Amino acid sequence: MDADVASVRRISANGLSFHVRVQGPEGAPLVVLLHGFPETGDAWTALAGALAAEGWRVAAPDQRGYGRSDKPEGVRAYALDVLADDVLHLCSVLGHARFAVVGHDWGGVVAWHLAARDAGRVRAACILNAPHPGSLPGFALMHPMQLLRSTYVGFFQVPGMPEWLLGARDHALLQRLLTGSSRAGTFDPARLAAYRQAWREDGALTGMLNWYRALPWPWSRPLMSTIDVPVQVIWGDRDVALDPGLAEAGLRFCRQGASVHLPQASHWLHHEEPERVAARTIDFLRRVAPPHADGADPPATRETGA
């Protein structure tokens, strides 16, 4: 496949059907890109193209509950272990026993979990503005402003009311969440229109919010263990919800970790600073999970896919 062209596939994995954008040379080592709230896999257009042009195979799914992927009912269907299993199954369907992962926001939380729990399959993890879940409670207790910044999480866990509020006036508040916390012009009308269409999908708002509602369910023990795979954290320091210190707080769990701060970028750094994010990501992955043939791994046994 032409590295400049992404194809869209339906992939059956972990009992669900996922909408996945795939790009880059077949047979090359895989990088999976995990979006956060309230975006879809379309968030990665710039980075996916840059990685594919450098020789990686790239997959960017709409995660469960989002966009055109399935939206199972029930909060337990969105527990962190289940979300991480989705990624493992998707990568197996694509024929990769091992892969690198890049995650932003909630996608970054899943990436943290994969790095801690599944070191045998994760070659490297690049995290964009996503706290390590094990570091956040202690950090918030030591930094009261972070505790205040996180109050929206409690609201999102309330049944029913958040769906009504976020869906009102064709999702005006969700759109404002993006445009009001980013640089002017970061989200163009076409991208916002595509996101509104994704939010209108049946069950989408509840599916998206269930990621937050599943937070009380216990996390698996490996999340608190030392992470052996290489990790890079890229942080937009003007994030209105997450303190820059969370980057280093998460790296305390890592044997091989480094942070990169972008002082002028917000939470939406992959849109505001696409060239810088791509350059930092590519430099990191070249060192720890290169795209060359000798850096590839034997393919996984394929599961049923479309």
C-alpha cells in the first residue's frame, strides 16, 4: 500500500468490530495510535502520515465506544484491562506479535497500562499528555490545583446528566471543550464537523463517558509495577486539566524513560505542534523500535478479521 494513502478497515477483535485506519508498508513494524476523549482515530492523520513515510506500518482505531467502532453496553465493558486487550487483539489480527504504541489522553492511559502489563508485546510507548494512572492520586493530593482541575471526572461519572449536557445544541459543549482549551484555529470546521458526526452515532456519548465511569473498578496489579519497555512522554505544558509535573510523576515507574515538554502547546499538542510531535516521536522510535526489516518481529497468529 502507498505510504501516503490510508485505508479504512473493519476488524473483528476481542468480540467487537473496530473501525481502523491502516497506513504504511505491509510487513513493516507496527505502531498503533490510540486517541483520547472526545476524538477518534482521525486525530492522528498528521502523525500517521509521518510515521508511514518513515517506514512504519501504522494503525489508528476508533477505540471502543467511539466513532464507528462498536459501543458495548455496561460500565464494566470499559475497564482498563479490557481496553488494553482490544489493542492486543487488533495488533494480532494485523499480524504483529509486537508493536509500539503512541497514546494521547485516554489513549495514553491505555498505553501506560500496556507498557506495564504486556512488556512481552510492547516494543516502546510514547505518551502524549496522559498521566500514569498510578501516579495521579498521589500527585493530586500533593498538588491541590490538580485536584480541582480533575473535578470534571467526577461529573462524567454521574449517570445520564453528562450525556444530556454534552449532547445539547448538537454537542456545543464538546466542541467548546476542544476549541476553548486549544489555540485559535487548531480545530478547523471540517474536523469539528467530523467529530460531531462521530458523537451523533448511537450510543457514542455513553460509550465515551463509560471510560470515566469504569474508573472505580480495580486496576490490575501490573499497573503499579516497574515498566521495563522504553517510554517517552511528550507534554504540552498549557494543558488546562493536567499539570506538567505529571509527566515526570509517571516516569518514576519507568526504567527507561524521558520527557519532552512543549511550553507553548496545550492538551491538543498533536494538532497544534504536529511537526514537533512527529519529529520527537520518530526520533524516539528510531532508537528503540526502528522501522527497518531487522527491527521487525515475527508475525502473530492471525485472528478472524475483516
